[in-house]
Amino acid sequence: MPAKSAAQQKAAGAALSAKRGETPRSKLKGASKSMLSMTEKQLEEFAHTKRKGKPEHVKP
């Protein structure tokens, strides 16, 4: 499932980094913190989405 906005993609990248142990989990906040429950594969799909043409934020 691809990310729908650049902000969602960035949050997934931060969560993926923490899940891999590259970034401390204590540094996460907001959406990236809640994304930790996702699998590494799901986070990779969100984080590796092309950013070109994506809005910065999508309203819920």
C-alpha cells in the first residue's frame, strides 16, 4: 500500500529506522510512533513510495 502524502511517507521512514535499531524509539513522536506496530515490510512499502506529485498532507 503506497503512502498518500509526503508526511505519511516521512513518518513511515522514521518508524522503519527505529524498528531496524538505527534511531532510538524515544525520538519518535506522532504518527511515526503509532506506526511501530506495523511490520517492517509494510513500513518499507510506505517509505519507498515515489514522492513526486504527492501532497504534503492529506486531510482525513
